[in-house]
Amino acid sequence: MEWKNFDQLESYGKLESLEPVDIKTAMAGENGAKRVEEYRVPMSNGMVYSFAAKNVDDKVLEVLQELADEAALTEKYAELYNGAVINTGEKRLVLHQLTRGQLGEDVIADGVNKREFYVSQQSRAAEFANKVHAGEVVNEAGEKFTTAVQIGIGGSDLGPRALYLSLENWAKVNNTLKMEAKFISNVDPDDALAVLSSIDIAHTIFVLVSKSGTTLETLTNESFVKNAIKNAGLDPSKHMVAVTSETSPLAGNPDYLDSFYMDDYIGGRYSSTSAVGGVILSLAFGPDVYARILKGAADEDALAKNTDIRQNSAMLDALIGVYERNFLGYESTAVLPYSQGLSRFPAHLQQLDMESNGKSVNRFGEEVSYATGPVIFGEPGTNGQHSFYQLLHQGTTIVPLQFVGFKNNQMGNDIPIQDTTSQQKLSANVAAQIMAFACGKDDENPNKYFAGGRPSSIIVGEQLAPESLGALLAHFENKVMFQGFVWNLNSFDQEGVQLGKVLAKKVLAKDTDGALTAYSELLGIF
Amino acid sequence: MEWKNFDQLESYGKLESLEPVDIKTAMAGENGAKRVEEYRVPMSNGMVYSFAAKNVDDKVLEVLQELADEAALTEKYAELYNGAVINTGEKRLVLHQLTRGQLGEDVIADGVNKREFYVSQQSRAAEFANKVHAGEVVNEAGEKFTTAVQIGIGGSDLGPRALYLSLENWAKVNNTLKMEAKFISNVDPDDALAVLSSIDIAHTIFVLVSKSGTTLETLTNESFVKNAIKNAGLDPSKHMVAVTSETSPLAGNPDYLDSFYMDDYIGGRYSSTSAVGGVILSLAFGPDVYARILKGAADEDALAKNTDIRQNSAMLDALIGVYERNFLGYESTAVLPYSQGLSRFPAHLQQLDMESNGKSVNRFGEEVSYATGPVIFGEPGTNGQHSFYQLLHQGTTIVPLQFVGFKNNQMGNDIPIQDTTSQQKLSANVAAQIMAFACGKDDENPNKYFAGGRPSSIIVGEQLAPESLGALLAHFENKVMFQGFVWNLNSFDQEGVQLGKVLAKKVLAKDTDGALTAYSELLGIF
């Protein structure tokens, strides 16, 4: 497999010389309707990726297909899921897709079949969750646990939290919310204290998540929580399980009720479908619902093998994003889900994308001379419409938009008010926004003038449910992966988070000088 | 008063020709320590704005002072608080500072003294809250209300919600959480349904907030909620108050227990210190705590009158931001509070900043030829460190950083773990991050190389408490205002949100054609 820098590819030059598409013209009139009909890619589980309002036409798509072929994107994907050392910096395999399906050859590493390993951990988590729900694993007083609290940070927090919030209300109305879940992440003691003050510790099971077993924030919060458990006259080892790697100090440790394993081939931000998400989500929703999330993700992973960009939504989404970033000069991307359940999904995607592709060196450690990962931010619509959309519509900066919408709400019980339901109003708003951004509006009053030409895509699903949620998760994971391939990055390490850790340790050891001492004094640390 | 475009000012040219400061060099060694000592501005209520790690030196500061003087920033501020028509597009006064203090002359409008009007509404809200807390205003069964739910969107939601979350845990430990508050904003029916399913409607008072009384989402959610109240066999008019303008259909309407007023001179995103925030926060925390928030904001407003940038943190923060945006080419800014209580403060600032200054025409409606408001995003540290900080440290895009930290946590009860408390760890992390971003690190392994040179500022306070929170709120409001003055924008209208509303109405009326019809079909709206 050849790994070349993006600007060494022939298609790079072709993209550079393309005439940009004028969205405003393209989306007007019947031609616009035709684009909406044609410029869509089927996804799994009844979902569709629509890219009609992007700066592309058949000519651009042709070159993007050439880029996909020339950069051998699906072949690189195959290398990845077949067990090559894709994480070059840390010399690791990258196997998160294997947590939800077998896409290619058996991957044998550390002497085991990795798919079987991940499945076995899922089965163990399922068995454990079933025992908790059945009252077979109980507290010291023989009573059932009612609440599960995840202690983790970064990938051990954002993904599982986003998925939990995405399905919490769906689970309530579908009678499958087995336990309420909460999350402690920040080393700010107020985070743990607030969660602890909101739960009944005696009926709570804590899920401690740290791959290395050495994450400062997580171990600090573990001690914090154990202290609270002891203060309640209880035994911490009867209230906590660990999710970690088999080689960590937390593994098989009698301080925990049980331990569940992932390994070094699952990056934190890609770990929602491993035991990192599996234990808490199986406890919260039951193993069956969790399995449905995995199925949705597996379906989407399978579609990502398609070499035709018109049949591979993740790859096309990735390529359009690259075109916007490198040739149209757009520096950030907003993720705008029209579904309250997805309230924290943008925060997960922010980590997924910015931590994966926010890099300046290629997979060989050589500096690249083109822009890489964009800034990602977002909030649910319609809330954002009454907030930062002003800049998106009329600001001096163009921000590409990634909408997500569903035909049905999660909780049913919708009522018509002035002839339309809330769900119809919600969907009408996202349709309206896409067109307002694309086509703008002329006005004699320049204050009311909308230039248009602001690109967006939308993923539309039937309902935010376990399968569609899993599919959505995998779509974005695969999008980010494909973009990393184009930019020739290692999307699976995160060396940029290390320096801060080292310096924080110095401060805590009072081993500082210069401005670090001065800031420590300003902050009154000692 | 002369209002000129930024690029018509002499100081614009001077800024353009300045040699950029190399943060990496400037912040190294003892010079860095000296900068941290010297490059700080005192704020009110024991807070400090530190800008040592920004791309400035005495020469740059001198030109920024010239810009402040030439653009007459404090004089424009005085015009604003003395009642000039600063909101030129809508021909309105801009009086949110008057909700918390009298900064200059009496402002008489609509035949009344506006400061007196705002104070009278605060007194009415205080009186009402006291009656609710004392059990003088009760439900149909004569029982006390225990929960308050705000129904509003945009400025009627983000600011009050951010402030509530900022003080919820502080209030718990200080025994001043009078009622739990919740918020309904999104037209997605799942938002209202989730809140309704989590409360005891019989003991809940709803605060309906819409200045115009015509906001689609808010009126829809009102109907939704009223339906639920009726289904519970209760009388909606006994469970709801309105916050609106005196001319709205909601004013003095017998459908509500009471109504409280703001006016057209309070923009939504600047309305937290008006009745929009006052009613819900007085109910939640009691009027005394709310008054302390106002005091903190008033203190900061007074400091913003200072013509010396070294004594006016909001103005200096604004000017450095302008320098970064227009001359260093930085397109976005991250807001990173090291305090879990501020978890939704970045979302409020995102609206405040992007909706105010995300404009392409000046206050006279003429297109400007320079960049205006940046993209704003952020999450609390240390969480962000394990997420998107990778891009901030090693990405190809430089993002200026706005840190906020406190010396003490809110809930007390901190414990030493491995010799340091969680609060010390939290503060050590923010100190470490500032230095990591500023100075970077050389490394033979290019993957572990940090270029540094990434600018940040930090606001440090003693504790996140009502006064410091109010001060923080006003600091950013005034920063955004000063930036709007420099860019010669009208920061107080939001025409960019209108087009989407108009098109959404067309969809709901089935009055569509072209792509709008096609999207409506894709989304299954009818």
C-alpha cells in the first residue's frame, strides 16, 4: 500500500483547478429539486445522506471519485480492518470496527482472534448487566442497584454519554430503561460532588473506565467516589466495576466487583462500541438495545467498503469535507442535529474529529503543507437558530453545515398546534434552513440581505433509535478515518494531549520556574 | 459621535504594519514570569484578566490604546448607556446595562425612567418569588410550588440556563436553592416531553418567556405544556407566569398568574439581567442571590468606562480579539472554563458573540471589507483536554483560547489524593495548558513536537459565586459590545435569523416549490 501526501496526488491538482460550484444558482428552481432527488446516498437502517446543497456537481464528484481511487481509500480501510499497523506512531492495530462486525479476514493479535475477544467482552458485559437487572448482583443489603455512574474522561465519557442521552427518552417510552445512568468526568471536584449528591449511593454501581488505569482525572474521581462510598458505611469493592486493558493495574483487581476489557487497538474516541460504552449502556438499556446499536454501526461499516462514492456516504462526506477544507478554505464545520436526543452528539464528534485529524505531521512524522482537520462545534436545532446561526447566515466567514434530522420524534405523544405537530415544525425548520443557507435572499435593505452560497448536507433517518444511532456513530467514525487517509495522517494517536499532562505534574510537584510559577501563583495553587 | 469603518482608522494601518509578537520567545524564562506579573488587568470582585500569553507587547498595546481612543470606544459606550439609538437597524436604544446600574444620565423613554422601570420589574419578581417561597402563592391544592420551568429559546434560554447551572451546586451547599429549575427550549417535542416526564406538574410553576409573545417554538411549547397541565386535571392559568414586553399579547393576560416585563431595549442575548433571567433565577435562588449577580455585573460595567485599556479588561480583551481576527487571521476562539459549573457558559457566549457580531454590513448597512465576529465554541476543562485540545495544540489552525479559572471550588468538600486536592489538580492543569500552548516543546520525534505560539488569556477569580458570575457575564457582554464598535457593526439586531423563519412558515403552509418541496418530502413533513 502506498501512502502519499495529499498534495502529491494527481487529483489534488485537478481539485485545485476546478471551477467552484455556485450553490445559490445550482439550488434555485427546478434544478435544485432535481439535485435533492439525485444527490443523495442511501445509508443503512432507512437513512439517507443528502449532499445537494454542497459545492459539488457531476464534474466535482468525478474528481472526488478519482481522488478516492487514487488514494486507495477503501483499500486502506481494508488494511485497517484486516489488522495492519495503521496507528503508525504507537505501532498499533486499529480495530474498533471489529467490536461490531467481521469485515474481512480474521485478525489474530496477542495470540487471540480479536473479533472473538471483543464479542466475549460484550457477552460478559451482557451477562453482568442481566444479573444486575435480575437482582443476582446486588448491594450489601441484598437490594437491587438502580443507578449506574460512569467515571471516565475524554473517549471514556463523551461517546458513551452522547449515546446514553440519545436513547434515554426513547428507552423510557419503550420500557427499556433498566437503570438511570450518570457520568463523572471532570477533575473539578464539583463534578463528582454534584453527581454524588444527586444519587442514592447505596443503590449505585460505578463503572470506572481507564484503558491504561493511570488517567489522573479518572483515578482522582475514583478515590473521590470511594471516599463517599466509605462515608456512607459501604464497601467500595461491592459498588464498582472496572473497564480497562488486561495489562492495567485495574484488571482482575479484587477492589472491583468485576472487570471488562478493551485493548490498545481501540482508541478512546472510537471506544463507544467496545466495553467502554458496552458496560454502561448494557446496564442502562439492557444488552439487547446495546446489540442493536452495534448492529447499526456494523451495517454502516459494511457500506463503507463500497468503492463508489455514490454508494458510500461516509467516504463521500469525507471527500466533500476535504474539498471544502483544502480548496474552498473553510476552516470549521458545524454539526446541527434536529433532535434533542442528540444534544451531546456534537461534543462527541468534536473529540472524534478534532482529536483524530487535528495534526500537522503525516503518518511518517513529516510536516504537511496543507490544512488538515477542521474545528467542529454544534448545538441542536432549533435552539441554534435562535443563537449562533446569525453568523452562519450573515457573518464574514463561511461555515459548512452538517445537519441531521428524523421523520419521527422519539417519545410519541406529539400534538398538533395550529394545524401542525411539533415534529413537523422541527422538520420544516431544518428544510427551511438548508434553503436559506443555500439560496439566501435579495433585499433592498442590506441588513436583510442574505448572500446564500453556504453549503450544507443532511442525514435523514426515520427515528433516532438504537440502530440509526449506531449507524450515525459509524458514519462519522468512518468519515473521519477516510479524511485521515486523504490527508495521510495517523488519525489514531493523540500526542498533542501529552505536554499539558507533563507540565501539570510539574506544577503539582512544585517543580516549576518562569511563567509556570507565575501562573501557579496567580491561580493560588499552593 | 463619528462612526467610521475600522479600516478607515489610522490605527488600522498601524496595526497592519506591526511586527507580530512571538509568544514562544516572549513567554520563555524570566521574561515570561515578568509578563505574567505585568500583563494583567484588575477586574471587580477579586477577579483578574491576564493576557500575558497573547501576541502583544508594549508596542502593540500602545497601538491598541490608540485604536481605543481613535474609535472613541468609551464615548460610544457612554452614548449607549445614556440612551442613544445604538441599535440603528431596529432604531432602538440598548439598555441592558441599566438593568443592573445607573452608569450615566437618566434615560427617559416611552415616558418613563428606564432604570426605574427595570428596578420595578426586579422588585415585582422578587416579591413574587418571596411569595412563592413563603407559600403565599400556591397551587390549586394550597401546596407550595417546588420546581420552576422556564419556557423560552435563544436568549430567553441560554443565558438564564447557563447562570442557573453556574450556581445550582453553589446554592445547594449554601442552603439557598429555593426551587429546582428546568428549561424547555427546542420545538422538538422530545424536549418538552422529557422535562414534563421528570417533574411533578402539580408543584411546578412555568415561566413563559417571549418578548414579542410570538416566538413559534415558545408558543408551541406553551401549548404543549398547557395540554399536559390540563391532562393532569389542573388549571394552566394557576401554573404559569409570563415574561414579555408590555405591548405583547401575553402582557396582563388572565391566562397567567402574573406577568413581568422587559422592553425592546433589551436584546434577547443581553437579557439575563432583565426579567428574562430575573424571574426564574429569583425563584430558584431567591431574590438576594439574584441581586448579587446584578451587583457583580454592575461593578464590571463601571470598570468598562475606563479609557485606559490597562484598567478596562473588557475593552482590552475586545481589542486583542480584534487584532487576532483581523491581523493574525485567527477565525475562531475557544472558551475554556476550568469550572464544571460553567458547563453551559460557552453556549451562552457562543450566542452572545456570534449573534452580535456575525455580520457583514456596518451599522449603516454598508458591506464591510474586513473580517468581523469569530466562531465561538468551548467545553469545560479538564474535559476538553482529553478531547479537542489535540487540534488546538498540534493542528494546522491556530485557535485563540479564553480560559477561566477559580482558586476555590464551589461545593467545598475537596480531598487530597496523592498530596494534592482536586481543585489543585484542576488549576495545575490550566496553568500547564497555558504554558504548553504558549511555549510548546521541541522533540526529536516530530509527532511529539509542539510548535507553541498559541495565544491564550485567562480570567482568574476566587470562586464561582453570584458576584463573580455577574462580573463574568458583563465582561463578555462588554467585550462583544466594544468589538462591535471597532468593527462599526450594529451588534444589537439579528436579521440573519429571519429568513429561516419565513421559509419554515412556507413549508408549514405547504407553500413551497423547487428544492424546498424536495427537502420537505425527504424529511417526510407531510
